[in-house]
Amino acid sequence: MREEILRKEFIKFYYEKMLKEKGVSLYLSIVVMSLLLAIVLGMSAILTAQFKLIRDSEKSVAALYASDAGIEKSLIDIIHNGAIPQASYTGSLDNGASYVVQVKCCQPSVGQCKATVARCAGLAQDASCSANFYCVKSVGKYKETIRGVSVNI
């Protein structure tokens, strides 16, 4: 009989305890799920930003290569062909990138300029050009990204 009373008391005790703690596991599961959701959303925001940086760096490199192609085009005329360069060059690459090159002559008899008036024919003279002969500036564009390169010759 004593065992019967103890068993009833035991069942009553746990039954009352369950009534008091009703919904605790639901509350804890909601808190845990909210924390997991916050972590996943935070990581996805970071990854999205990283993917955008990678995509933009690809565009930047393509624009830089286009700018470099413009410099190479002007250097072929100046160094390899020995010709007086054109005042500007334009061109495009197979990937859709384009470049615009501006060539200016240093101002004869100013600073370290060794150019003659004949070598500067058809070119704008720039007193701020600190090159021996020419200041070449190329601007490459790929989609909405623009990069530039300058060379003093």
C-alpha cells in the first residue's frame, strides 16, 4: 500500500511539473531555429558580397588589359615602326572591352624633353609631361568598369 501511495505521489508530482513546464521545448526549438536562421542569413550576406567582389575584379582586370592593349598599340608605332604616333588611338578587344589612347608630346626645350618640333607634329604639347618624348595615356573600358594606364617614353 505504501508503494501504491508513493507511486501516486510520484505520478502526481511529475504531472504537475509537466503542466508547469508546458511549451518549454517548443520555446527552445523556436529560439534555436531563430539562431540558426540568423547565422545562415549572415553567412549568405557575406558570401553575396564576396561573389560581387570577385565579379567586379574580373571586370577590372578585363578593363586593365584593354588599357594595356592601347598602350601596346601606341608603342608599336613609336618604338618598332619608328613613326610619329597618332594623337589618339581607339580599338576594341574580342571580349567587348575597348580602349582610347591619347598621346601628347613633351614641350621641346622644357625640362628633360628631347623631342624636336618635327617629332611632335600633329600632337598636343604638354608642359606637365615629364617624359623624354611622349606621354601616353590609355583608358580601357569593360562593361561599366574603367581602368587607365600612363606611360612616359
